[in-house]
Amino acid sequence: MTAPATGPDDDALLRFVEQFALVLTESGLPRMPARVFAYVLAEDAERYTAAELAEGLRVSPAAISGAVRTLVQAGLLAREREPGSRADHYRIYDDDVWAHIIMQREPLLRRYSAVLSDGIAKLPPGRGAHRLVETLDYMEFMRAELPLMIERWRKHRAEHPLHQD
């Protein structure tokens, strides 16, 4: 089990968690899920139970329950369970966390495109329809660019000394 945050390093970790969680919250993620995600991203363990997250963040286990549910549904955390265990464990999907998170957005972009196409087909020509066409073009552009961007990122990651273990 993760030890509770009590030392100077743990205080620095919790200060970072609060700062990054604030940025995530300003981006639309609810406060507690933002804190949990920032903690899992920055803390050293590979996996966490809800109790370990609560202890590390100095919050109640009840506060963690909804947060991890939100993060799992959003694809920001993976939930696992060991055979025979009653406790769920939560972890970042893989070491290339941001590439994984970004690529999970592709189905959402596809869904945006489908709804936009339907709207374009049903609306009469005009400024609103033009904005929908431009939005659809942007979504299609992003869908095409995502795999290329991830490929470039992974090449950069493999070649850059910062990412070498």
C-alpha cells in the first residue's frame, strides 16, 4: 500500500497535484477526478487501490469512488482486478500516456463527423450550414492527422534522450 504523503517530497508531490489539477479543472475535468489523475500521473507506483489513492491524497475513500469512475469512463485510467481479489486497482494505461489518451479521442471525432454530416444534409444553405461544413472539415482533418502526429511523437520519443530509461 502507498504510504501517506507526509515528508517534504510528498508535500512537493501534493503541491504539484493541486497545481496540475487546477489546470485540468479549468479544462473541464471535475476537481476530484483531476486531483486523482494528477496524483496517478506524478506518483511513482504503477497501480493504486481506491484506499491507496485516498490515503495518498489525504481524502476520504468516498471521494475517490466517483473520481475513478469518471476517469475510467473518460479513458484516462484503466481499472483492473487480480483473480480472487475484491479490490479494483487503477493505473495509467501505458507509459505513453498522452498518445494513448489522444488516440482514444478518434471515435469521438468520428461521431462528431457523422452528426455534422447529418446536420449539413438537413439544413438549408446559409451561414450556419457553412460553419457546420467548416467544422466537419476540421474534424476530418484532425482524424487524418492524429495517427500521423502520434507516429511523429513516438519517433521523437524514441530518439530523444529525455525519454530513455
